[in-house]
Amino acid sequence: MHESKKIKSFSAEIRDFKVIPYVRMTLKGKNFKKRARAYLKNQSDLALLLRTLGTGEAPLPCFLYAELKQKKLRANSDWDNYAKAITDALVKAGIIPDDCFRYLRGACVRLMRAEEDVLKVKLLPVSFEEEILEKNRKGNTF
């Protein structure tokens, strides 16, 4: 009898939450800068949501696929600051031990304006990286 093998992965969908992009800060800035404090608070909230709403377990090493839809997204927003915010929250939540190459081999992060704020996150085995990139090239999403 053939048994299908379940693939280890992590996924989460978070609605009505605005992700604040990564803010560069010094140790002093963490205590005094308003934007830095807002980012750190947002990180704590996002980490909690990822822990509670996420399902599955991250395969290590893994590939990150994230789709972020936000009502207000500035035209000059740097996508890499949003990617850093998402990976920092995954580490803070304890879903991945670190965002270094040893655990996280790559990422595909899509930003778009939408009617509602939605963040979809998937951590898949590295073997799925090419399959995901191919789907992304064809315009398919999750």
C-alpha cells in the first residue's frame, strides 16, 4: 500500500494587521526614537500572531514565500525592509532559530496595495524553491 508523505511546512495568514517595515536603529535609538519603538512593538505583535495563527513546523533549511497586501503602501517603500520585518518576526516568534543562510536559504516577497491588510507567509523545504519561483513567474499566488 502506498502512503503519501506529508511535507513539513509552516504557513500563516494574518488579516487586519499593518506590518511596519524594518527601521535601522542604534541601541540608544531603541529607547528614544518613536519610529524604532513603533517597529519593535509591531514586531512583538506580529511574532505573537505568527505563533498563534501559524500552522505546521518550519523545515530547516527553508525558503520563505510571503505575500503582503496593505491599504497604504508608499510608492517608494523598500520591499527589503518589509522582508526584514517578516523574517525578524519569524525569529522573534521562535519559528526559525535565525534568519541566516544556515536556516533561511532565500525568499520571495510580494508587496501590493489592496483593499485590506493581509500577510500570507509560507516556509517550505528548499527543494520547493524552484517550483515557487516558477509559479510566481506565471502570476500564480498561494
